[in-house]
Amino acid sequence: INPFVNWTENGRRWKCNICSQLNDCPSSYFCHLDETGKRRDLDQRPELTNGVVEFVAPAEYMVRPPQEPTYFFVIDVSVTAVRSGMLQSAADAIKRSLDDLPGRNRTKIGFITYD
């Protein structure tokens, strides 16, 4: 389901905009269509109005405790990057962002440098 599927049969079926497959709408997801063919619950279904949606999974969906967040910073350490000030700017920006990363003391950080 995405914002670009076409709803038919008063919301009982939908046609995929990618493969054109016609699909039945589960009764738990059903909603009547308005006079323009749009679902009446668009304001309650972010997956039908946004290209990307994140849902926070409740605990019953987790088979193990959440893993700590891990961030890798990939940094150009070439002579050009040093001379231009890019390396210093990157280091300063990373340093400023460390306290704002989610996870606090569980957060893992790594660096990859290249020339």
C-alpha cells in the first residue's frame, strides 16, 4: 500500500501502481471511498499520504531487546581535505553532534577514514 494505489469497488479492492495487480482489501483495513475515489480515512493513514512512514513497533513485535544504535562516520583524510579545512569542519560537526545522538550511553560510534 502506498499513496499511489488505485482503490476500486468502493474500497474493497486496490490496484498496485507498480505491477497493476488487483488485490483484496482486508476487512480490518477497509474504508469507504469518497465521491472522488479517495479513502475517507486518509488523514488517519500516513502510509496513504506519504512516500515514507516510520512506525514504532510495540514490544510484542520484538524477538529480542532493541540493539544499541551504531553510527559510522566516513571521513576523507586526504591532503586536499586537510588543506581545504574540510577535515576540520567534519571533525567539528561530528563532535557537536555526539551528545544529540539517540541512545546516549548505549550508542556505538565508529570511524572509517580514507585518503
